[in-house]
Amino acid sequence: MAESDFAAPPDPTEGYQSTTGLVALAKKITREAEKLEAYMRENNLAMPSFDVDALADFPKLPEHVAQSRREIIYATKELALLAHGPRESLRWGVWEFLDVLAVQVINHFGIAKLFPTNSTITLAELQAKTSLDATNLARLLRLVMTKGIFREPAPGIIAHTAASRLLAEDGDLEAWVGFNTEDIFPAAAHVLQALKTHPEATSLARSGFCFAFDTVDKEPMFVTLGRDPARARRMGRAMASLTGGEGYEVSHFVNDNNDLGAVDAAGGTFVDVGGSHGFVCVELAARYKNIQFVCQDLPKTVESAPKPVCADPQAAGRITLLAHDFFTEQVTKGADVYYLRWIIHNYSTPYAVRILRNLIPALKPGARIIINDHCLREPGRENPHDEAVMRRMDIVMLALLNAQERTEAEFRELFRTASDGFVFKGVTRPDGCRMSIIEAVWQPANGSAANKVSDQTS
């Protein structure tokens, strides 16, 4: 990529100005809602609804309409905070974990699957299908109803909503809820204990997760989940749900945001380090017809991959699944691109540096290292909704692995610490995506990494 390709991305907060007046916020919500609804009516699109047959996702919207939707989300949150006031917001905001608790139990016992989505059931009939007693089932259901999950159209009669229908029918989303409520939730509850005991918070085996599941100084989360096939499958499906969610689609990297044209023209090699079953390689192979792909992951993951890796024989023939541990020396030598999607954010700096250093013996001059992770902006520079999502993910990384999301400066320093041979190229972020493309190029001075790295973003 040319240096100019790494110009500062458009600021997604442009057009959004915090408005402190209640009436001004209410007018903004009305104005933007009218724009959104008018577009949907003009295009015969289904309106958002809690009804059981409502669409699960918003349709793809043109940017100016999508911006109206975002404005509604930001302004309603701000209006609610102002209307509650700081004391009441703090008082009741800390109770949101109880909503998670209720969803945890409802999801664990598969309540949404116990009666057809197009029918109703009495509480007594529903209770008879579970091991929960009537009182606890009712109290949990009535709490999740305040979040739009299930409804009670008449006393003691339970019906589905769009959200409960998804818990019944979307296995990946069910896994996402389960992983978050049964693995991340307990881990988060033990972060304080972990930080009080080990305030440096860098060890994989001293995280909140390890305190929650009694594995401190024994094993990290990935090993624990690997011992339990059901939990491992649930995490895998949860990640599939996240990848398909708004702002995380792999298409943001595949479509015109990777500058792989020259690699394709030369029939070069792209290595997906820790790439699971190769879903990124499959998407790229459909677009780039000459690149050879190597998808690396641990032996169990590679063994469980579908064979062939995809239905298109032309693409499948160019994708090699290879067992490799990225904490050991890179085995695929001389590739053009080494790609790490959602890898580096799983590790604190000592581990992340080790991962990058293990690439070095395989790197040819000019090899590109692409990290596809969140890149945190300065506080307040992100739109309010995305900032909350990304900073929550940062805390999830702390809770599970003593890991972190990073800023551009922290990525730059990560490469600098790993080797002076890495030239940091910068960060780009596709429109509509929460994940950034962080890139460095291997350019050892005089054939070695002895000299100090140059920084083309400074």
C-alpha cells in the first residue's frame, strides 16, 4: 500500500453533536425517525417491531438513511440518561447484571424452544416442561419481558416476541448468549479478585476467568474450554454469530480494503494465522483467483474443518489447512501476507510480542503483517454506540485472558518492541466497520533487524 492509502479515516462522529436540551434531543429523534420510516415505507420494507414475525435485522440501508438510524440510537440513549439524572442512572445502571442473570437462566434451560413460536402457552404448562419451579420461572420470564424477550398477553399466558423467537431458532445467537452469560459473566464477576491478587494483569492463567473456574496458575481459558467439547463448540458458534453481526462482517476486509491486487497478480501467498476453518480465506479466494492461501490453526481445529473447505473447487484447491501453533516459529516461509484476525487482542503485550517475533524467521523483505482487530480511538472520538461496544470488548478481553484492545500508538509500540525490522504503516478502518486494518511491513536494514525501525506515520 502507498503511504497515502493510510490517510486518516472519515470521522464517524461527524454529523453527531451531543445535545444537552431534552426538547432538542426529542426533536432530533422525531426528525431522524421520520426520515427512516419514510424511506422504509417508500421501499416497502418491514417496519421494526417486537412482534414474533418481525425481521431479525434491519435491511441494508443507504448511508444517509443508516446515519438517521444511528442518530436515533445515540440520541435516545443520551435522552434517557439526562431524563434519569446522574444519581438515578448510577443507582439503577448497576442492576443491569440482573438482566444478564435472567437471560442466562432462560437461555440455559432452553425456555424459548419449549413451545412453538406461533402459539402461546400457560405458565403452568411451561413450568411442567422444565426443572424450574413455577415461582422462579415466572419471575425470570417477567424480567426478560422488560427487555422485549417474550410477552404476557394475558395473566399467566406466555407468547413469543421477535427476540425470543431468535433464541429458539438461531443456534449461533443462542450460543453467543450462552458463551456470554455462562463463561464471560462469571469471569467478569471475578476481575476485581484477579486485579487485587495480581494487579499487573498480564498472565493468561491469572484472569478473572481463571478465578471463576478455579484454574489460576493452572491453565488459560482456551485450554479449559478445549477440555470441554460442548463449551468449545458453543464458543465457536458464538464467534460465528459475532462475525455475522453489524460492524464485524468479513466482507469489510475482503471488499477493497486490503490491497491484495498485486499479490493476486503475482500468484502470491496469503497466510491466515489462527484462522480457524478458513472462512476468511474462502471469502478472499472467491475474489482473488490466483492467490494461494494457507490457513493455520491448532491440530484439533484443523481436523474438525469441513473437507473440502468450501463448495467452490477452484477456491478450495488454493486453500491449505495447516496445523500450527503461533507461539512457535512460523513454518510457512516467504509468504507475501501474514494476517491475524482477532488474534493479537487475545493476548497481553508479552504474549503479543512473542507472536510477532515468531513470524520473523519466515519473513522476506516486504512481507506484510496485517492485524485485523479493534483499534481504539481517543475517548469521545468514536460514535457513542460503537465506543461502548468496543470498550466493553476491551473489558471482556481483560476478564477472559488479561488481554486488551489497543490504540494506534499501542500497536505501533507493539511492532517496535517485537523488532526494529517492522515498519509500521498505519491504521485504516472501513466505513461501517468496527474493526481496523493495522499493518506493518518487514524491512530489515542491511538484511537484519539491527537498526532502529522507521515509522511512516510519524
